[in-house]
Amino acid sequence: METVYEHVLQFKKKYPLTIGWRLKKNSHIVEKHLNPGEKVLYAFIAQKNDNPLNILSSAVVALTNKRLLVGRKRVIFGYFLNAITPDMFNDLEVSSGIIWGKIYINSVKENVTLSNITKGALSEIETAISSYMMEEKKKYVSTTQKNKS
């Protein structure tokens, strides 16, 4: 089984212009919060902000078989973790610039902006997240309809 860090290294090798720092530390935050039986399907790096000049808020984003996790280690102590489950996922928007692009993930509770991603990686990320979330949402809808019956 591949670790989150190995997934991130594969992504960084494929898309070297994506800006990301402290990959191992950020990956460790996500791995720390994986539940038993949860497997990483796809992982990438990005800046968790909407400012293209702020390159100090690197995060690791991991799509698992249960949810989407965004982990970010603080410089001195502590960390941040966002978890978006398929039932809370609303929408995903892609914005492309000359070199980098952004991914906006809209959930019921919050909006997550991931920036400074190599333009070529945007479609791959969108496909991975959207196709998984839409497939999982179908399961929630069918379960909800069965419970109402």
C-alpha cells in the first residue's frame, strides 16, 4: 500500500512546477487521520489560499475511499486538517491562468481554495475528485431514499 507521501512524490514528479513545501510533514498530518480501512486513491499538493503570491501555506490533499482530506502542518507547532465527506461535497470549480491554476471546492460547511497548481494537473485533479464524489453521492442518495420508504 502506497503512503500519502509516495502519492505526493509521484504527483510532484509528474507536475514539478506545482508549488509545494514540507511535503513529508504535510503528508504525515493526513496519514495520522486516516481511519482503519481507509485507502488513499489520489494525492496532490497545493497552496491552501486564494493569493498567488502567498506560497507559504502548502497543503497535501488526499482523496481516500471515504473522503477528501486537506492537511497542513504549522511551522512551529500544531496543524490544520479539513475533511470533506461525499455527502457534504457540493461543487468543484477550476480556474486556469498562464502557468498555474486554482481548484475551488465548495462543501456544505466551507469553501476550500487550492492554488498554485500546475495548469496541466488541473484536469487530472478535477476528474479524480469529481468522478469519485459523484459516484459516492449516488450511494448516499440511494441510502436516503431507502430510509424514507
